[in-house]
Amino acid sequence: MNRSRSVLVIALLLLVASGCSSGDQISQDLDGHEYWSTNVVQDGQPFPLVEGTNMTLTFTDGNIRAHAGCNSIGGAFTVEDDELLTTQLSMTEMGCDPERHAQDQFLIDVLSGAPTVTVGGDTLRLATATASIDFIDATIANPDRPLQGTSWEIDGFFSGQTASSFATDVRATIRIDNDTMRLFDGCATVDLPVEINDTEIRFAPVAMPTAEDCTAPAGYRQSIFTALSRSALEYAINGTNLTMTTPDNVGFTLKAAG
């Protein structure tokens, strides 16, 4: 009798432990992953997204970041009873067209509505009573582009904590082939022999070349060569995005062209 009772107690404890850990396991499965939407549904009908946009989720150490084509959304999350529970959700206040704002609101409504969460391999599904979003891991939806052999377009600059961009019709580009970096700064082209390892590009410091009849803003070109006046740039690739920066945090952001 006592033995039967002990077996029953152990079985109940295992059941409780299993139920308590399921949410933790899902949280662990999500942590460190970024997901891109593949299918969005509202009231049983496809919810069309603005061309060139998608919905993304990134999970890191109990925090969630989301984007639906306009503003950035962020907050904390937990998973309980297979439901994604978000707290302290906040959103930036960029002005966008009504369609993109509608996408922002749709995603916020789903995230704040305690959606059921299902993780399976590289896929994620969030579902409420009226909406659902299917996602796939960003490493599949948006794999990292190779550093060499890709044309990268410079689209922003930063120095310390300050970010900037320039309005110009001609974008500077960088392409590395066979350990030679070809830079077009908007007016002139420079070829630099480079040495590349897993995190860094090394080269001889280079000064901004003189270019006659140049229409690119002088500040645009100068921002490029401020970083290139050093002898090395650390780099990081995330999908179609490339960041090049000096150890003192001066550099630029690039996007794979085409």
C-alpha cells in the first residue's frame, strides 16, 4: 500500500514538473533566434503586407524585439501554458503610411493577446482567436551574405553613439574580391589590398582621393574616409546587413545590393 502510494506521488511530481517546465523549454527554444513571417492571417483571411516588408521577431534573454515594417517594438516575454505573455511593450513613434501603421498595430495586438506559441524545428507559429502568424528562422529566410563577392551599398554612418545619413542620389559601394576591396565613394574608385580574418579587415590607411565635378556631398565622402584612415575595420554580417567599425566605434552600415 505504501509502495503504491509512493509510486503515485512520484508520478504526480513528474507530471507537475513536466507541466511547469514546458514554458521554460519553449523560452529556451526561442532564445537567441530571429524569425521572419511567412504567412499572416486575420479572421480566416490572408492579411496582406506592404510589398518589401515582413514581420520579424527576435528573442534574447527574456526580451522580445519585433518589427512590422515601420516602428520597432520591444518588451519582455515569458511562456506559460504554451502562451506567449509579453509585458512592458513599447514602440517607437516614426511616421509611416497608414498601411504600415496597420501592420504595426496588427503585430502588437497579436503579441499582447497571449497568443498560443508553437515551435517546431525552424518554424514558429503565434495564434490568437482571430489572427495567426507563421514564421521561419531568419537563418533560412535571410541567410548571411558572403563578405567577399557581394556588392555592399553604404547606407549610414556612426561615430560613438551618433548615427547619421546623407541625402544623395549616388550611393557609395564596397566590393571585396580576391582580397582586394574596391571602394566607389560616390565619385572616385579606389582599390585596396586587404587581409581578412573572421572578424576584421586590415589594410593600409587611405586618404580621400581628389575628384573633379563630384556631385556626392563632401561630408558623405569624408565620413567614409574617416573610418578608412585607420588600418583596420571590424565587421559583422546579419543577413543582408553589414557593419564595419573601428575599435573606437567609427564606421558605417551597408546593405547587400540587388
